[in-house]
Amino acid sequence: MGSMKLPPKPSDATWTDDQWKAIVANGQDILVAAAAGSGKTAVLVERMIKKIVSEDQPMDVDEMLVVTFTNASAAEMKHRMGEALEKAIDENPTSRHLRKQLSLLNKASISTLHSFCLEVIRKFYYKIEVDPGFRIADETEAQLLRDEVLDTIFEEEYGKEANTEFFDLVDMFSNDRSDAALQVIIRELYDFARSNPSPKSYLQSIIDMYDVDEETTIESLPFYQTLLFDIQLQLQGARSLFEAALEITKLPEGPSPRAETFTDDIRIIDRLLEASKHSWDELYNTLISESFSKLKPCKKTEYDEVLLEKSQKLRDKGKKMVQALQAELFSRKPQSFIHDMKQMKPYIQTLVNLVEEFSKQFDFIKREKGLVDFADLEHYCLQILSNPEESTDQEFKPSEEACVYRRQFKEVLVDEYQDSATRC
């Protein structure tokens, strides 16, 4: 956005420079990240108004698709838009364009994502195998159906002879009193898979992740970069705590003898961070070879007792972060994790098979009862809007129906994007 030519901010504008950029920027995707209560929704409404009253290329309000997180948010958005339009009309009472927008507002596509999906499905239900008379299952009803399907699957599995893979999986994830823990895993994995555009591909990717051999390195694992980022984040957090403790030693009556200890702590973290840039083995070897020195003693009569305690608590918290990493990820040699993954693959395969069977039976019973859940709305909508002949699991090509919406909407705006993206 920095290289984009933006119109100057009016001298009487109350918007900050960053807010103004978000309001008037054009020609590219824009992601606005700001703290709660900082005016993101107000900026979004102002952006819509600017689009409507633009002298160069004015838009109609129904040419914008606006997605909110809740129905209440959608209603509030329409209310804000109505007030903004009325204010604009007061300033320009002869504008037919503005009056038209006020009349179009009730039909504007300002809704939750699921409401938009529902609209698409109701309009093009004939493109997919779904009963047009379907209804959305409430949370309790859907949960009871899930439990019923899962109980049926487990009864079938327990009834099979020599079903070693299933029994081994139950032994691994459950105790001698209940298999509820395994059922929870199946439900959660099913839900997470459904949050992906292609659940089957996601489940297959889990199995593929365990397809390792003795030559496989930890660095080659698909989740390595994410894991490394988290480790480095934890180390940086510990370093910040040690730095804060060091700063306390510089205060009047601060525990100055401990400055050397805290400096050594920071050096340890720096060595670990440097090792993390090279390889898992180097990080492992560095971590097991490092140890924190004993804290320098300080007489309470010579130094401020509050500062003594505060600096020690900061150090203890930083040490615990490093020790937790060591216990969780570096208590064993790196290749032992690869060996464990290889041993786990048959169990993961069985688990994924159960999730796929659960998905199959749950879909069947929902269709039989004419029910859909919120995840179904997302997937049915995607099914309608993508061209099955040209799309793949990784890339979706627009269908004719998608092109209809593409011609209708000139801009898509998403309020509370982080919540909508997580929910989907």
C-alpha cells in the first residue's frame, strides 16, 4: 500500500493516516489489523460511503458484498450505513443516486458468511444433490445425531472379528473404563477437516505426514517451519524476560550483582536462537549442553526487597519457558521422533478411516432427515461456485454461477475477518 498513490486526507478529517489509507486504497487486496475498539468497523462503513459517493466511479450499495461475523453485526452495519447515507443526502439533497442507495439498502448483501452461503444454495440448489426443503439443524439436534452415528460406528467396529487395528487404536487413546477420549478425537478431527476446502485431501495429508523412513530429517517434515517459529517465539519471550530482569539491576537499589547472571541468561538464549537457524540437531545439542547458573546472592538489607523479588520472578518465568521446551521437544534424540512417527502411521491410518466413515454416515443421516449444519453451508456454496471440471483440491476455478456473482459485486468487504476465517 506504501507505493500506491492515495488521495490527500482532508484537513478537517478526524481519521488517522492509517485509517485514511484503509478507507481510500484501491486496486489491491487490503487487510486491516488493529486492536479492538480502534474503529475498524467505522473505517469499513466510511470506505463503503466513499465508494458510493465517488464522482469518478460511483457504486450502488448492492454492488458490494459485505460479510460480518454475527447477524447482530450485520444489522448494526446496515444501521450505520443508513445513518451515513442520510447524512450524505442532507449534504446533497438533490442527489438521486444517494436516494437510490437508501432504497437499495434493505436488499444489500450485508450479512454473515453463512447467510450468504444459504442465499447461494437456495438460489442454485439444483446444481447439487440437496433437498431444497432442507433446514439448518440446531446445535443440540446436530450433537445428538453425531453421538448416534459415532455410537453406531463403534458398535460395528467392536463387532468385527480380528479387528486388531481398531482395538489397538482404542487401547492407545482410551482407558479401560471408556473409549470417550477416542470419540472426542474423531469429532475434533472431523470438524478440523471440514474447516478445509477439501476435507478428504486434508485427511490424506495427515497420513502422508507420517510416511517417513530412517533417512527422513525433522527439517523435511511439513510442520517443521511452524514448529520452529513457535520455538523461536518462546525463546524470544524468555529473552525479553531476562532483559527486563537485567534492567531492574540498573535501578537505584536494584540487585546489581545479579546483572552478570541475567547477562549470561541472555547469552544462552542468543546461542539457542542462533542454533535454531541452522538445524534441529544443532538446536538439540546446544539446548542439552546449556544450563542456567545459580542466581547471585544479594542481601535484602543492601538492596530493595521488591526489586529483588521482581527480578527473580522474571528470571524464573524465563527459565521455565526454556525448560518447558526442553522437556516437551528436546528430552529425546531427534531421530527418535522420526521412529515414533513411522510406528504411528498404521494408527493414524485407522483413525482417519474412522473419521471418513463417520463423515459418510453423518452426511447420510443428515440428507435422510433434510438437515444441514453450518459447515455444510460452506461446502455446498463452494461446490456451487466452483467448476468441478477445472478445479482441483488445491485450486478452485469459478463456475458460471460464480461468474454471476463476480459480475454483480465490484468489491467484497469482510468485517471481523479473523473470526470469520477461524470459524470457517
